[in-house]
Amino acid sequence: MSVTDCSYIDLTDREEPVQLAWPMPGNPGGFVLFEKAGEWRIFVEGLGIDARIPDIVRAKFARAQTLYLLGWVDFGLVKAGELAALIALELAVMDRYGGQVSKGKRSFATLLKHIVDADGLTDAQIPMVTRCGGTVVGQLTGETRPTLAERRNALAHGDPFEGLPTGGLLELVRDLINFAYRDYIAEAATLGRLR
């Protein structure tokens, strides 16, 4: 079983559909509706990160996907999935950028800002934003509140099951992790072709 295989989780159809705020093509403030368990499964499993990313990051992100998947049974678990996704992102940015930021200034917020300031991330490089519109870079730099670091802190130190899910968070985290590892992925692809 791979780190993202959730086939062992049996979901049954619900009497009422699940509606979730989620960016849609041309509408960053859209909603999606899931009437069948299979639709939900396809949606959540379709948000996986690149398979060439190190296993430890993939495993942490898979935990987030699993919690989202279980949100079909208990919608509050989607909020726990958000925390797991942000923890996976924190591990990824620490791995990819931690050595570029002095130890005394290294925090999740600083590393997210570093992706923009030093690595040149723009909204145009985030697939969810190019597909749906809107902007998310401010959530990394601190220009838009709450930032992703603030969201992680609120989930970790508050009640992770309170409030509505943040639309598109799992997809955004996926896109940011894939961006952080883009050179690593390209190198792995090159090595794979050379063998």
C-alpha cells in the first residue's frame, strides 16, 4: 500500500450531500457539491502531491488527505485535515529552505515568506490560482491575514474542529509543496531518464 492509498476506508453514500467552499475555474470563491461517496473519494485522492517528493513529506500529506476523506463521515475532520496539511507544508519548507534562513530567524512564517522573497514564487506559479483566479501570495508574505502560519497556529493551539473549512486549503498546500520540490522533482526525473 502506498502512503496515499486509502482504499481500505469504506465510505457509504449519505442522505444529504456535502457542500464545500472550494475555488472553481474562474471563481476563487466557489463551492463544490458531492452527492456520492465515490465523488468525494475521487476529489480528495486527486489532490495528492508528486510521487517523487520524499516519503516523509508524502506520508504527512497523505494523513491530511485521509482526514479529509474521513470528513465524509464527520465533516469536522476536514479541519483536522487542514492542520495535518499545514504540518506537511511546514516540514516541506523546512526541508527545502531551512538551510537558507539563519537558525535564530527560522520559523514557519519566515520560511513561507522566503519562498516568495528569495525563491520568486508568484501567484502565476500556483496552479490553483491560475485555474481559478484570486491571489494567495499575501498569505505567505504576511500582507493578507490570516496567513498560512497564523492558520496553522490557530488550528494547533485552538480547537482544530471549530469553524468552517478554509476553501481550497488542501489544494493550495499541495501546490506549494510541489513548488518547493520542483527542482528536486526535475532532478529525479532526469536521473530516471539516465538509468
